[in-house]
Amino acid sequence: MKGDYGYYSYEKKRRVAIVAFLFGLSLLIFFTGLIMTGTRKNLFTLVAILGVLPAAKWAVQMIMILLQKSIDPKVVETTEKIAGNLTHGYELCVTAYEGRLPLDAVVVCGNNIAAYSSAEKGKFEFMETHVRKILHGNGFGNPSFKIFRKFEQYEERIRQLASDPEKYREGLRYVPDEQHDGETRDEGVLRVIKNISI
């Protein structure tokens, strides 16, 4: 599931299988028509061509996920140990028209979101602003969203959040809609971040 450790590995296998199946099905339909009619000018060819469209869409999604690398298990181990019951997710690649940025881990506590990215390059400040805007547009106020590039700083920040979570949630109200009944505010924030990730 998106946001779980191992998501990239699972999705790589799943998307490769879907692309292989869709292209294989289109080729099967094409050659079936060719064998049955002896010519490419038949209805089977049209169906095969139309079948390539969803296959191509899935191929793009497959390429996007193949570009992602699995995160260091140390990140997961440390986050699980320190963040404990705080809402958190892993292997999220946030996207925007201007680009994408992989987030190894994200921890949500009230109006504070701490993320760690091991990416060497990327539009870090832009993505911080982008995520804040998206969260604001989804009714989560003006949260603090910080992407840490140094693991030690990320570790220190989640340690602060875990030390007194209620302090960071004080005064925040959240009423989920019917579709997300029972969801906490922190879970809602992580859900929105997952929705803008591949």
C-alpha cells in the first residue's frame, strides 16, 4: 500500500506485470486478426491499436516507479523507534507539474510535518511550498512542512514531535467527511500527501 515500506518494490513488479499483460493482449489481438483474415486491414487491428493506449499510459507509470530507489532500512528502523504512534509513511514521491521529489519518510504530528529525503538534487523549497499549498487547499490550515536532507536533523525533529505530541496538536480541530469517517487529522494530512505522490 502507498506509504508503506516496500511500496516501491511491490509497485515495480505490479506495474511491469500490467504493462506486459496489456501489450501482450494487444499483440495477441493483432496477430489473431492477421491470421484469421490474412491482412492487417481488419477490425482486430483497430481493437489492438486502441488497446495500446492504456498500455502506453501504464508504461509511463511503470517508468516513473522504476526510477525510484528503495529507502535505507535504517530510516524505517529509526522512524519506527522514535516516532512510535505518530502518523508516518515511507517511500512517497511527491509530484507537481514542475517536477518530483522522493521522500524517504514523512512524520505528521498536528500542524507539523517532518520529511526526510536522501535525494541529492531536487526542488526542495518548491516542494515544501507546494505541499503546504495543497494541504491548505484541503482544509488543513497552514501547516509547517519541512524536508530534511540530513538524517540527523530529521531524527532530532521527530524526536521533538514524539516527546510531546499533544503540544503540537493543541487547538487544532478536524471533522472528517463521510468518506473518511474515523480518520484523525494527522491521518488526513498523510492521506493528502499520499494522493499527490506516485
